[in-house]
Amino acid sequence: MSHAQSLTDANKKVDGEWISYRDAYKAMVWFEKYGKSKHLIQNRFQIVAKDKTVNFENLRLSLNAQSSVMSLSLDVLGQTQLPLLKAVYNENAELYIVPKIGQFSYRSRVSIQVRADSNYDYADLKQACEQTLNYLGSLDPSSVAGKKCSGIKFGFDKRETNAGVEVRSNNQTISSLAIIDNGIIWADSNVNLKVAQFNFNSTNDKVHLLTRITPTVIVAVIE
């Protein structure tokens, strides 16, 4: 089951492009209805542009209902928290993007919750990865068949000069994860970030990780 939907041939307005809120709602509501454990993960609405030069922070995304207009801010990955409003769904409202960005798609995107204290225990990260794996398996079992959680990736805005992740053991030994300057978080997303990957194994299961700044995104590595 895929929640990505191409809008290349959709009817577009003169100065922007529109998405059916009903279609977006249907893509996102699966996570809300999912009944198994999901407290360490989140689901966000994402716009994926074919043009790699698109700067999502320069776009304006609004939810246009009959009685109101709601502005939705996008992060550097084109993600936002889409409100799920049944009354607006019934109105057949529109999501409106200004300016036009050419060919694009949209989808629901699962990631790991970012912590305010920047401190992540190994056990929580492993559990968050398992929650991601289980949720994706509930959508499409074949997409994760034979795969397992192997680690997690931290993604930071490529403009950040202070991006980094420290790995601290119980005896306070500290090491740093390698940073890839132009890394990709998702294969179908064209946005480059500074990426640090932490791999799960039995020799580091007592550590905790500390990010120097708040990451843009944290994702499970399932392979």
C-alpha cells in the first residue's frame, strides 16, 4: 500500500498548486488509527519535489477551508504536521502551495520523535526503530519482509556548523559519530542533510547519545 500520490497532471491554479485535503487526510489517518505502540514515533505530511533546488522554507502551504485559512510551516525536508479535521474533510478543502514547484508528490512519513533534552538512550532508539518497522509492516508487509532494525540516522540542516552526535558509555567514555555532509535520509527525497548514523550491536547497548543541536529529523534504518 503506497501513500505517495503524483500530482503532475493535476489541475493547478495560476500562481500555485493544490492538493486535495481529503486525499492527504486519507494518507495520514492510517497512523492515527494504528492501534499498536507508537509513542516514540511520529507521522508527518511531506511534499517531495522533483527539482532538487526547491527550498521548502520559501514555500507557503495553507489549508483553505470554507470558513478559514490555516498556514502550515514546512521544514527543510518539506514536512509539516497536518491537522486531521473531519469537518474540513467533509468540506472537500484544499491544501495550497505557493509558488509553483513543478513536478512533485506527497506522502505520509514516519520518523522518530525528537527529544527536547537532546539525550537518547540506546533502548529507546531501538524501541523506536522497532515501532517504525512494525508500523510499516502494518501498511505493507512485503515492504519490510526479511528486514530488521539495524540502526538510526540523525539528520541536521546542512547549514548547521555545530551538527554532531556524541556517544557516551556508562563509564563516561565519549566518542563522536561521523558526519556525512551531503547525506540522504530517504532514497525518494532529494534534500541533502548532514547525516550521522548509529548502528545497533550488542557491544554498545548500554550507551546513550547526545546531539549537540536539535536534529531536523531522526529515522530508523531498516534493512
